[in-house]
Amino acid sequence: MNEFARKQIEIQTSGDIESWINELKAKYDDEKYYFDAAEARKFRDFISKLELDKGKKGQKIRLLKFQFVICTSIICVKKRVNGFRRYREAHINIPRKNGKGFIISCIITYLYYCKNEFGSAILVTANTTKQASELFDTIKYMISNNHTLKKYVKIRDSRKVIEKKNMNSKLQVISSDASNADSYAGLYCILDEIHESKNGNLYDKLRTGMGIWDEPLLITLTTASSGNDPNNLEMELYNYAKDIEAGRTTNESFYYAIFEAERNCKLDDEEQWFKANPALGNFRKYDDLVDLANKAKQLKTREAAFRRLYLNQHISLDGETAINMNLWRNCLADIKLEEFYGKPCWIGLDMSAVNDITALVQVFYDEDQDKYIIYPHLFTPKETIAERSERDNVRYDVFVQKGYITALDGQFINFEQLHSYIKELNGLFQVEEIGFDRWGAIGIISALEKNFTVVTMGQGGATMAPAINDFENLLMENRLIVANNPVLTWMAGNVVATDKNGMKYDKKKSKYKIDGIIALLMGLSRAVANNSIETINLNDLITDEYLKELGW
């Protein structure tokens, strides 16, 4: 262990509470809010009388700095106008083995005894009852091993309930089945392992059920998901927190603590280890992470798992998608479409079923950079959004609200509106060609042929294999700039390849929608065909002899 590592470990253990409080007061005190130092000391004193549920039996809790900061930021930052807590929601995103459940157990145990409301419920849930029960067991241990706390409650372990009769309140594990969550009005709610959540229904119901309380608190806990699915609750809240951090949106009642290494960092970068793992060198064993990092360096098959589980990066694991999502994310950029006014573009158009998503993707070629710029336009019928959001477990309503998808009037794709939209694009850009699948574009094909140069592109291997080859080569060569539209990224993560060489992306077998990717392939194919850019077929290069030279 080097000097840098020793210093990082010391930061978590050597500071006195008053110096930590002064740092937090400097961060939070302003005209609207203040950090309640007296409550922070009270919290520390309360927790220090409880026992750790792991390690040496009977050992009292001594908080590390990052634990104290998270707990007291949530509990002790208050509004000057009425003294209520500032934060009504908290999102904690941290790698495995850094004690996120322990942090929440400290917060909830303190609030249950010191900030409870008559008739209230504290609800603990997760993707599975087993996961929620593990969190419940930590809280139960803290209570049952303290004589003073234990005498005020009745613990019903078989039902995973802790009752306080004098307050008519209880702490309980509830099912992850959102259909049963309507009846609860939780004062404090904990939703664990949200990266595994199938949808946001339970989160929504817990959030709305808290509306009767003055100082409710909803806490979500997680490690990183793959990052491919913007419908994933972890990804949704992660992006929301990052929008707040960047000033793109504001929510002064939302607290977040995200511990992650920088994208594309080296696997042996200790600074990034500590950035993602604040408990490293304390209860998160340093030598264990060293061993995991060494294996990830030596075995490329372990790198993705190491980055996702221990550096908390949004990384796809092997076999999850046909498209390399790590390369895809390296190509993402915030693109201002007005900067391309008057420039030539090639369009791919993938027409959906009449009441689904239609994708139009513009592709520009930047000769100076020798790169292709990709910008999607996605459409869906307005009147069926709510129905399909429920049916597909996809938040089309949120995508429309945020401008990632355009809603067209009616119950079906409105061909007149779509045609008008394309004509407007032609007024702003030089639309050179439109590539589309004739089978899916029957309703609009005649109008397009009157005004544009159109190229029919089937979905069979003869057409799509070269398009996929061009796309994957350009992706690997970092010669794509893709507009940062989360829906298009979600579609990229949904792609399943059915050809043994990965040269066919199958709509029917892919999970959820991939319309935007099919449109991208058609538009990119036309752009490449018209700009004489040489690409290579990697399958021709990766021979048995080549692999043997690599030692594979």
C-alpha cells in the first residue's frame, strides 16, 4: 500500500466530528437552508451507542467520514422558514461492499426513534423480498442489541415487522409487487437494489403515498446498471442527479451521493478506486480490490464486470447486447442541429406499425474530421402513449415530455404530419437521399418519391450485412458522433444479432424497440455509399492464424 492510499484511508478515520460539521455548515448554510449542528451531534451520539451487525461481536459503531456526511446531509440540512428537513428524497449510488445498507440502517433507526410521527409506517422494499429482508435484519440487529431501544418495540421477525405501540407506527418489509403499494402512506421509504427494478411503478407509488406528511423521505439505493436502458430506475435517477449537478434542472429537495470512477480510467488507477469506493482500506478490504483489479487486467473477460461492480461504471457485461455499448457511449455528444443547417445529409426511415415508434435518422459527413454525425428524430402517436407505456413498461410519456420523442396527432402514425416534418427538414438541410424499407413505408412512399431521391432497402442480409459492417467498423474506429438521445441509446442496447457473424439485427428477437438503430443503419449506409469512405471487414482479418499469433 502506497502513501496515497494510506492518506485516503486516514481521511475517513482521523477527522474529528467538529471539523466535519464545519465543512458541512460551509457547504449548506445560506439564506434558505442551514446545517443543524446540534442534531448532527445528537445523531452521532445516538449511533455510537449501537452495535455493528458484522465483524467483532459487541463492537460499537464508529462512523467513517463519508457515512457521517451522507447521513447528516439527509437528516440535518433544514429550511430556515420552518425547520423542516430540506431533502424529501435521497439517491445513493455506490459499488458493492461499501456498506450502503448499513448507512440507511443508521438513518432509519435514528429517524424511527427520534423523528417519528404517530400512525406512520416505515417501508422497506427491494427487487426481491430477500434483499429487503437483509436490510430489515440490519435494522433489527441495531435495535435488538440495545436495551433502551428494544424495550419500546415489538419485533415480529417472521412477518418482518417492528412495531412501536405507543406511536401506533411500524417498520416493515413490503413486497416489490407495485399493485399492492397503493394502500401504503409511508413516512420513510427505502427502495433497495433499484438497478434490478423491472420498472418504476413501485417507486412512483411510494413517492405519491408520502404526500400526507410534512417531512417524508424516500431513499433509493443501488449500484450501477448497464446504462443501456433509460427506463431502468437506476439510470433514470442517475441521469436526473447528473442533470441537477450540471445545472440542466433544479430540485432542491433531491439529495444524491454517487461514487463512481471516471470513464475509461486505467484499471490500476488507485485514485479512481478511492473515488468509487470510499470505504476502501477500512471495512472494504484494500488487498481484495487489488486482486480483483489484477485479474481484470490479465483477463479481458473480467474487465467489464470489474468496472461495473467495483468502479460503479455503466458498462454492459459480455453477451448483454449485440452492439458494443462502451464504444457507443464514447461516440455520444450533445449536438446542436442548427450548426448543420444547409449541409447535405442522408436519411434512414424506419416506419413502425401504425401505433408504434417511427424513426428517422439524419446522417451528416464531416470531411475535416472524417466522421459521420448521427441525429435521430423519433415519432409516436399521441393518443396511445399512456396505453403503450403501461403495456410495454416503457416511459414513452416521459420521453415525449423531455423531447426525445415527438408525439404526432391521433391514434396512429400520422403520415401527413410526418411528410410535412420531412419537408421542413429539407428546407433546413440538403436531403440527398432517403433510404427506407418499402414494405413498412407503403403509406408515405408515393409522397416521398415525388419530392426526394429515395432508395429502397430491404431488411435481408444482402442489404443489412454491409450496413452493419460499415456501422461496426466506424464504431470501432471512433468515426461516429452520435446525438445523445437516451431513447436511441436504449434502442442500441436492445439489439440482438441473429446471424452467427453478428451481421443481422433482428427486430422480432430483440428486446423492446430497435427502430432507431435500423433507421441509423439505412441512413449511414447511404452516407457511406456517397462519400467513398474505405472500411474493412473485420471478419476477413480475424483468421485462425491471426488469433494464434495473439495466443488465443
